[in-house]
Amino acid sequence: MIIVMSPSATEENLARVQERVAQAGLRVHLSTGEDRTIVGVIGDKKKIANLEMNMMEGVEKTVRITEKYKLVSRDFQPEGTIVDVGGVKIGGDHIVIMAGPCAVESMEQLREAAKCVKEGGAEFLRGGAFKPRTSPYDFQGLAQKGLEMLRTAADEQGLKVVTEVVDHDDIEIIGKYADVFQVGARNMQNFQLLKALGRERKPVLLKRGLSATISEWLNAAEYILSGGNENVILCERGIRTYETFTRNTLDLSAVAAVKELSHLPVIVDPSHGTGRWQMVRPMARAAVAAGADGLIVEVHPHPEAALSDGDQSLTPKNFNRLMEEISGIAKVMGKTV
């Protein structure tokens, strides 16, 4: 349930509403907008069903939320969330770019990648130090050594770091090097990991699962917010369908859907979404036009020699072309890159 306070409601009215909710054994989540305050009620469904608030002074109306997710709902918070990562704001009128190689391979490779994405206009260096791969024989990443390289290369170029966490036991060590925790598609419903990240305050980039519905994706985000971490960024990275030409089917309709359903910012991964470097730029352009708040793109100085996902990685030259193309589209959308 959400309780919409009237524009003329006083602080005393709000305090009484909160007290009434607490007396019912329920929790409160406040969202204060320009015109009014919304009180989110969280807890046992039976208790919520018996809670009558419409007659209280200062209450404009109550709304029953039918979806299981509440904290991520736009009904709960009408204004879009802006996640601030050390001064880089995700959401709002700026398209944020995260770029870099799929996997950290060497210091030389990372320095070259960081330099080119910085020059192209990226604000985040992405790269995997812990790599959950389909085959146990594929490159699994450099672990802590890779994290150290990632932080060093990013700091040299003045970039933020986003990297994947695959196990809740790794949160502490990754948190020392990363500015944003990335939860990969395979871990979207790793609920123990999501709960642990909910206890952190560092932002989380939550990728959509391989076959997840939008509702399942938003419920996964709810796990993180319900733990107290409100700094969540959603990432559409393609879902598994019958199509075999592309690695996944990039669902850009999900961007518009999430914007309607949730206040959380959403970015798009056209690299994993297609699996083909030739399709990354067209899909990046489409993502910006669809209203995405940013992009996460795989860029490798030498894709032909990449240890992971070379087929979907852009060269520095193609990354620069992508940035030029989306700048024009962002301007039409009233945004900047």
C-alpha cells in the first residue's frame, strides 16, 4: 500500500500517519516529492489489508499495490532516482557511458583500453576480474590481481570502476576496488548475493537474467532496496529467445516498460544483447532513442586477441564512432553525453 499525503498535509499529520502504521506492526518508507509526500507501507499483507488510512487528516488517498515489488515501483516514488557515483550521476538528463574489455587480461591491455574509452567520452571503466563462464575451461579472470589492475588503470585516466561480483564472499574485496558492483545475468536471482548487496551502500548495477521477465527483474531489485541499499541501476542486456543469429535478443521495449513501472535508472548493454560487434552501434543508437540512461559497452584495443567476447567488442575507432552517433540522438532526446 502507498498513502498519498495531500499537498496541505502538515508535519504533524505525517507523524500521526507514521505512528498509525507502526502501531499496526508495519514499516514505513517515505518518498518526498516537490508537491506531496508518499508513505510506502511494507510488511505482512494481512495487516496491510486491515489498515484503513483514508479518514486520517492529511491523507489524500491510499493505493493498493498489486505487484510484489514495492520499493522499486514508480507508484511508490513518482520521481526518477538519480544514482550518484562519486559525482557521476546516472539518471536524469545525462547519458552515462561505461566501457572497457570483457575481461581484465593484462596491465598493458587495460591501460590501452582505459585511455581510449576516456578519450571517447566514457566515465566508467568496465572489466571482469571474476568471470562466470559457461565452460569451466574458459578464462575465469585474474581475481584480486585483476581488480588491482582495473583500479590502477581507471585512476590513471580519472574513471570510475564497475566490475562483477559473483559471490557474496567476494563483496568485501571487490568493494575495495570498485565504485559499482555489477550483478551479472546468471546471478540476477542469486538471492543471498542480492541480500548481501542490500546491506551495502555502494551502487549496484543489476543485469536482467537470461530468461527473466520484467517483473522478475524488478523483484530482484526489490531484494536490494529492501535491505536498505537504494542505489540500484538496472541493465537490459538481452534475453534468450528462439533466435540464433544473435547471442541474445536485445529487448529495448524493456527500457520503456521499466521507465513506466519503476523510478530506477536503466542502462543498456548492446554488446551482450547482440553478441556481434557490427550490431553494437545500431543498438546503442536505438537504446538512447528508447530513453536509456546510459550504455555499457565492451571495448578492446585488439578484439581479435581477446580472451573473452572478442566477437562483440568494439575497437577504439568504432567506439569513437558510436560516441559521435549517440551524441546527436541524445541531443534530440534533450540529453547530453
